[in-house]
Amino acid sequence: MKAAPSEAPRTLADRLFETLRAEIVEGRIAAGSKISEPELARRFEASRGSLREALMRLEALGLLERRINVGARVVELTERGLLELYDVREALEGMACRLAAGARTAEDLAELRRMLEHHEQQEELRAGRAYFQPEGDFDFHFRIVQASGNDLLIDTLCNRLYYRVRMYRYQLGMASPRAQRAFREHSHIIEAIEAGDGDLAELLMRRHIRASRQNIENKLR
């Protein structure tokens, strides 16, 4: 395993950012709701400077949007937004799989296999009811992108788009009739990456995301 880099001390803005990000993704701050800076400053006993820094970072993730004469609002969950997001994911995550197949290391492959073994222990998945993926390194899609080794792709998918994807997943529910099938699709993608077959890995990921999009689109309707 690689040595973990030393982390800089977390600031108040960091803590505000992480707390508000989780509340938006999980729906505790409702989609489409207006953000009141004075109210949040009172709630967290935070300076306006720290709060504004946190809000700017949330805006950069696409979780907040600013409108003239309205101010900051949480993004809304819409069918159009979903389709645009999944179209971009299909293209870029397919590319990530192709790159990962070429850049794969024994360490990456071992970590991907351990992650799937961890997922397979979920009772909800075994029962075919839901497939929950924890945030970050235990998320299949996150780890595949990391394995691509392409910094621009990693920034785009793991920073700028990742939490909007989780917002849709979380608030529309993890329960899915595709739970076990999705897990098998993940396994096949990793097999293609292990074999160094970038074309197949990309094809399988594109098909997987298309099926996932259709499933979540049905929930929106």
C-alpha cells in the first residue's frame, strides 16, 4: 500500500463544506431550496468569510447555483439534469475504464477485488433489494476513475460531478431490481481491466451506465 500523504489541518471552512455537502447530498437540505447565509452563520456560529468559502466550494461541485436577484440555491433534481449527467458519465467513465486497463497495476487490481468482496457481503445486495456503495474509495465508479491515472479525468469525475451523482442516487433511493445484476456488471468490468482489454472494459461500462440511467430515470417518472 502507498503511504498516505500528510494532511493539512482542517479549517472551519473545510468542516462547513463537508457538513453542508453531506446534508445536500442526503436531502437534509432540500433540493431547490434557497440558501440563507445569515441563518447558516448563526446555526454554525461561523464567520461570513468561512461560510462563503464553503459555499463557493459547493458551487464548484455543482451542488449550488446562483441566480440573479435570488442568490444561492441547492440544485434541483430534474429528469433533464439526470440525462445530461449520465450522458457525460457514460462517455467519461467508459474512457476511464479503457485507460485503467492500460495503466492497471497489481495494487489497483487487488484493491478493486477487495472492494467487490466487501460489497458482496451486504445483506441487502444478497437479498437482491439494494446495492449501496459507500462514498469514496469503496465506491466502484470512484475507484475505477482513480485507476485511470488521468488527473483531468479524476478531477472532473471524482470532484466536479461525483457528489451530484450521489445526490441522485441517495435521494431517489438505493433500492433497485438491478442490484445483483449491477454487481455482476461491476465484476465483468474488472475482469476486462485485469485482462488489459480496454475496448471491452469501455463497452461494458457504457452499457452499465446506460442501464443504471434507465433505472433511475424510471424512478423520476
